[in-house]
Amino acid sequence: MNYCEKCHHLNHNEECSYCGNKKLRSITDGDVCFLIEKPMIWAEMLKEKLDNAEIPFECVGGMGAAMAIKAGPYLENYQFYVPYIHYSKAKIIIDEMFSQDQSIE
């Protein structure tokens, strides 16, 4: 498994399939990896699930605080990142929450 330090995605290829970065390296347990991006309502549920599973995570809003206040928090999308050592466990939670209905992406 390869890791892109630029966008934090995991890759099976030699080039990042998300950002095109060609300087990938082997993943380490401490690397922070992109998990998923979800709108606010799903993000709040996911935060609770990750907390309950004791999985450390970082949740980053895409709009920024000022824009989210102006546009409304319901339009905000959040990106989740987890340490690679917890990635598999977090991915199981994602699959349980979102595999039932693909329309919630």
C-alpha cells in the first residue's frame, strides 16, 4: 500500500489516483489517512461512532468557518482523517453506516 503525503490518500498504484502525485511512499502506522467526506448531518453521526469505537480522528470542514456561518452549517462537507493504524477499524464503521444506501454520498 502506498501513501500520498500531498492529499493523504491510500493508493495501490505508483501514482496517486486522487491528486496525481508521483512521489508516493510506503504507509506507516502513524500516517494520517483520508477516510471519507460527508455532509454535516452524516458527519455528526460518524463522529459519534468513531468516538464510541475510540478511534482518533480529525474532522475538517471544507468551507471554512466564516463561509459555513454565512452559508449555513448544513451546506458544509467534512473530511475525516484517521491514523493508518486505525484505518481498517474505521473503514468497517464507514461500510456499516453507508453501504446500505449509496445515495447518501
